[in-house]
Amino acid sequence: MLEPLLGSTNAERVLLFLFARNEGYATEIAGFFETDLYGIQKQLEKLEAGGVFASRKVGRTRLYRFNQRYSFLKEVQNLLEKALSFYPDEERERLTVVRRRPRRQGKPL
């Protein structure tokens, strides 16, 4: 949806993922969208160099999130919120539900 504006599908994916989940890393994003890791890494680096994202290291993992000092943060977030509202319900729910803990063995889905 935002690909023509942003120039790439991976840029849209990265922005929407971090908007919906507040924080993430390259392998997690690539796995979620079942896409190439290299393209996601390049978009994260590009957006961090532009000041849109800030990152921090946690062990060997680099976590990215929106830079709170970015001048157009509110405008970008409003645009992403509007774009997310046009996504199908199941895709939107999949993006916003965050499961980080393992499920108890034998527990029904």
C-alpha cells in the first residue's frame, strides 16, 4: 500500500512491523514476512541512518525501534496507523499480537 511512496516493499514491511510491535530485530521481521533477511537489514540500516529508527544491542541482537527524537515521528506514525487500518483484519491481528513466551506443552491453541 505504501510501496509507491516509500520505494520498496521491505521499507513498508519494516515500518509497519515496528509501528505495530514497537520493537524488533531483522531476523524476526524477515521471518514474519517470509522474505529475504538481507533486504530487511538494508532497510533497517537506511532508516536508522536517516534518523527514523534508533537501535541498541541486546547480546548479539540489534533491536530497532522508532527514534523518539525524529522530527516527523507523529506524522509517520499517523500515516502508518492509517495504512494499517486498510489491511485485512487477520493480517492486522497477526501484526499486533506479540507472543514471546513459549506455550505450555499440551496447551490447546
